[in-house]
Amino acid sequence: MRFGSGRRLRASLRSQGADTVVLGAFNPGLTRLPNGNLLMMVRVAEALREPVQAGFAHAVRWTERGYRLDAYPVESLDLRDPRKFQLATHFYKTMGLTSLSWLLPVELSADGASIVQAHYEHAIAPSASYQEYGLEDARISLIDGCFTT
């Protein structure tokens, strides 16, 4: 995926050994930094490139030990939607996701016309059990001189 001036958006899960593709970067939160530049917190949706392999569909989720790929036999799944699958063997609607979202801070020039830097070193990835399927859209607030998301 192209990101601004011909730059490529890097994948986070790929750095963990998963073969992934970035589905999109969307729904940013935006604020102005003390230096006058703009800070855009972009939600990045990253998916497994081949979620179905060797008769198993793989769901990605975050655990306290890092990212995990769960495997389910395809004969027990509804695979009509490539972004997720439903376990047909469960009484209650149970899904597995083939993608995960994280937040990327991107610094823009003061006029917003150019990218100064994509701050991968400050990316916000899942870190709590309630974030096991990724992060939602960014909201940014400046409270007592500190930015919170």
C-alpha cells in the first residue's frame, strides 16, 4: 500500500513472523503538536495474506505472550467473508478474525501537505486482554500537556 509520497506502509504483524498484508489505513485522529506540525493517529488494518492453508483457517489475535494464530479445520467454518469466519460448530455466533488493527502516529507538516515522519517506534499495538482483536479508531485529547488516546 502506498502511503503518501510513494512511501510504503510497513506491517506490524509481519515483524512477528506472520505473512501479512496491510488492508488499509483509515479513520485517523488529528491534533496539532507543540512544534506546529500535525499528528495523525492512523488505524492500520493488517491481515494474514493466506488465512486458509492446508485445510485450516487461521485467526489472528493478541495475547499477553504476543500475537497468536489459532487454527480451525475448514469443514467446521463458514468462510464466505475473507475478513472473518464463523465457527459453524458453536451454538452461539463465534467468529475468528483474519486481521488485526493497530495505531500508527504520523507527523505531518504544519499545513498538512507532506509527511514529516511515520513514527513506527511509537506505534500503539494491543496490550490488554480486551484488545485481543486489535485497536479501534484513534481519539486524541491533550490533558495537562500530555496527549492521550
